[in-house]
Amino acid sequence: MTFTVAISPNRVPFQKNIWVWLFLIVFSVIWISTFVGTNDYNNWMLENTLTVLFFLFLLVSYRKYQFSDLSYLLITVYLCLHVYGSKYTYAENPFGYWLKDYMGWERNHYDRIVHFSFGFLLAYPMRELFLKWVQYPAKVAWVLPIEITLSISAFYELIEWAVADIFFRAQGDAYLGTQGDIWDAQKDIFLAFLGAILATTMVSLLKRIFNLHDNK
């Protein structure tokens, strides 16, 4: 059993990829537990709409395009963080409250953790997508994840506004989870942007230190 760090030219059939099966099982168990344990099913459905679309994309794309096992691990961690937030709503997340008390913070910062994780955990898979799937030049594949993280984060804030203020006003406060911070959207965008910059910088440094190339 091997753990690949880059996409292999010989694609591994889904049923034979033990790591992907492990990630799928772990995520499925956590995902189901968040649905069973939530006290706000309407909010859970709203929060997981994009999760379902992303999950379907990963399933449909697997036969033709495969991420590395490392990328699937990073994606799994991010999705688990996201669905765990949807169980209680981000603003009422117990882990966020624990951090608030332990660190002496003024608010529940779980939503900020997930926004940062969006950039930090998904920048590498995005880089891999552009480098291996689309076959963009290496320099472009480094820059695009940062730019796209910034764009998607801003677009997601627009979606939140539309959902909360136009389509599902009854779920607005729970869905937004701003906790009274008028700059919540801007801070969320910045944290995702910062996460992507840190991730790409760390990967770049590791490649230089260990003399790794993009085809490894």
C-alpha cells in the first residue's frame, strides 16, 4: 500500500485505491453523524449544498482525472471541518467555543478556521489540477490557486448574502454566523487568501529543500 504525493501516470481504479476508500469512509461517517446530530436541519441542508456538488465532482472526475492521495487527504480534512461546522452552525460550534474560552477570544472563531482552511488545504489540490489536468506551466499553476481562492471566497460571500437576505431569510442569521462583526465577510476572504499564500509558499520551500520536481 503506497501513499502517492503526485498524480500517477497509471491511474488507479477506484475500487483498488485503498487510501481513497479510507478517506471516503471517514468522511461519510462524519458527514452522516453531522446530519443525525444536528438540531437545525434547514441550516444543515443549506450548508451542505455546495458540499454535495463538490463531492459529485470528485466522484465523476475520478475515472478520467485523479488527484494524488495527498490531495484527497487534504480535501477530506477540509470537507470534514466544513460539515462539522454545519452540524451546529458555525457560530455555535462547540470546538469554537472551547477555543474561545481557552484562548480568551471575544467570539467563536470556528468559521474563521474553516475559511483559512479553504485556502490552506485546497491550494495544493488546485495547483495539482492546473498542473496535471490542464497542463498549465508550473509558474501559472502556482499563482492560480491563490487568485482562485480569493475569487471563490468573494463569490461565496455573495452567495451567503443572496441565501440569507433573498431566498432563505428565516435561516439568515444562522447561515451567515457573523456574530455582530460588520467586517466578517472581508475577514473571511482575507483568511482564505492568507491560507492559500501560506500553503503555496510552504510547498515551494519544501520542493526547494528536498529538490523535488513537479512531476514527482
